Amino acid sequence: MGRIFEVRKSKMFARYDRMAKQFTRIGKEIAIAVKKGGPDANTNPMLRRIMQNAKSFNMPKDRIEGAIKNALGKDTSNYDEVLYEGYAPHGIAILVETATDNTTRTVANVRSHFTKGGGNLGNSGSVGFLFKHLGVFKLEPAGLTAEELELELIDAGLEELGEDSEGKLIVRCEFNDFGNMQKALEERNITPLSSELEWIPLNSVEITEEQADDVFKLIERLEQDDDVQRVFHNMA
């Protein structure tokens, strides 16, 4: 019985750690959005998108409002968004999105994670060409017809419309069309479950389960870093 309790407790703490990391990431995104476009979500589409995502992660309303208020403070950190590129073990390409108030610290930490995880941090452009930067919108399919929606969103830059493993509709567009797509969905009173800019691999690399474990260990190291927002890879 004691062993079962320990396992459950471990899973519970892991879940809280993931939630705390998500809240921290969203808090930084809110700070960046407010600095760029102001605190009013009605006139700041970037902030509006992030607030929608925050709700999908069950981030409390008062915490969202607190993050917006903090972003307006004079002593608030100014975050730089920096993308790092490199290779994990077994030739897997890795992109690391960061938001940092100290790039010297961040690049040193990211390099250390790659080295200790059996990978190598590369130069800008070293693996980015293996990915495509796309806008990805997840939609609740209820009340929507995929064929009609596809026709309606072509002019907004629709590149791909499909379903994920949970049956949610996935809309993809080019990076430069993200704002157009967000506006097109809003005009149709469609509120996405989430909307992100993601790095999608052009081709996936097949490796063994044992090799994949090595890659996931590096990804986990990177994701635990406070400056790291998200990690993308081209592992199948």
C-alpha cells in the first residue's frame, strides 16, 4: 500500500510541475504580448490568443489578470525571444524556443543541457531548414463542417485542415498568415481551443525505442530550464 501511495504522490507532483511550467511559460508570453501591444485583449490579438490558450490550460483568471498587471510594472523584466538549434543523440534535430532576460545565462545553460544530454548546440540556421514555422489552431468540431470550413479559410491562408488523435479539428497556416487566420476564425465566431506558432518537421526520422529514450532525456532536461518555453524535434 505504501508503494502505491508513493507512486501516486510522484505522479501528482509531476503533474503539478508540468502545470507550474505551463503557467510560467504563459506568464512570460503575456508579458511579451503586453509590452508589444498593450494590456487590452480587444485591441491586442497576440494577447487575446495567449489568454485563450491560458484558459485551455485551466490557468486561473486572477493569475492571468495578475500577469497582465505585472507586465505593466516598471520593474518587470524585458524578455528576449531566442531560438536555439542543435542535434540530440542519434541525429535528431532540436529547436528550443526561449524567453529570457539574460541571454548570456540562457545560451550557457542550453549548451550545457545539449552537452550533458549527448547532443550538440549548433549555430543559427543549422537545423531550422528541417522545419516549417506554421500557425496551428485546434478547434472543437461540434457545429463545424470540415469541407465548408476549408473553403471559407482558403483566402485566410489555410495550408492544411485535418484531425488529431482526439478528433479535434487542426487548422494550419503559414507563419505570415497567422494573424489573418486568427481574424478569419474570430469573424466566424469560432474560438480555438488553442492557437500556437509551432515548428513542424518537414520529414521525421525513425529511430529505435532505446534511442528515443536518449532523445527524450535531453528534451526533458531542456524543458525543465526556466528560460525554455518549448522544444520541437523531428523524431518520428
